[in-house]
Amino acid sequence: MTEHNAGKVDRGALEVDVGGWMKKGAMGGLIAGILFAMAEVIASAAMMGLKNAWMPLRMNGGIALGRQALGSTYPLLNAALAGLAVHLALSILFGAILGGFIGFAPTWGASTPLLLFTASVYGLLLWLVNFYIIAPSAGWNWFGDQTNPAVQFVAHTFFYGTALGFYLDRYRP
């Protein structure tokens, strides 16, 4: 394999740049993660009032800082910045993973509708796995206890998954 073809996989008629898909997935994950965080903060403000608007970032901050980051006596700026860092790092990672999946299984991204469907289902699966398997196993019970499932479904599936799919479709490697 020449340097020019490094990272490319020949899948019959489709030659796919796996590394390129992962890079695009990482960038798309960052953008979708920002949209997702904004949607969650707005939903939190609408449902629980402005005082609790930043709770989604506090909850993410709790991953790094511990449960105390959720408390009103814990400095909001510290919790929110830690939460944003954790959230965006995971968004980038999960975007790169989806990009890699599309790179290795190019038929899942062969058309715009299929790519949007794949990315939306991926967002849904991220919510289910992260909130109902990983978080309880890690002791982060606040994700299941203090969130609205309808909001999480919409935020993960559409504001993250579908948005990531739109980015990947628009900026295919």
C-alpha cells in the first residue's frame, strides 16, 4: 500500500478512506455534541426553570468530579466547564467511532437516507447503553434518576445522532 492509499480499504466497488471517515466523524461529533448540549440546557431550563438550566452540564461534570458536582453548593463554573469538557470529549470519541463504522461498513452510509438512519439509531443506542448500562455500572445513577427519558430520546437520537449524520453526509471523505 502506497503512502497515498494509506488508511483506505477496498470493499469491492467501494474504496473507503476509514481514517478520513473517522476524522470527519470526530469533527461531526464535536458539532453535534455542541447542538446536543445546547438542546439539553434549553430543555432543562424549560422544564425545571432557569435555576436548573445548567444541570445537564453539572451531570456530565459529575463523571469527572463526582456526585458533589450536582449540588447547588458546588461552584457552577467548575462543574459546567468539567461537564462541557467530558461531554465534548465523548461526543468527539463517539463521532469517530461512528465514522470508523461507516468506513468499515460503507453500505451503511451509501445514501443520505441510510446514513441519517444509521446515525440516528446510533444516537439512540448511545443513550440506552450509556444511561442504562454504563452509568449505573460506574455508579453515576443520576443519569437514570434525574433525567426525562423523552428529552434524552430526542436529544440523543436527533440532536446528536441525526446531526452527526447530516455532517457526515455533507462532508463525506
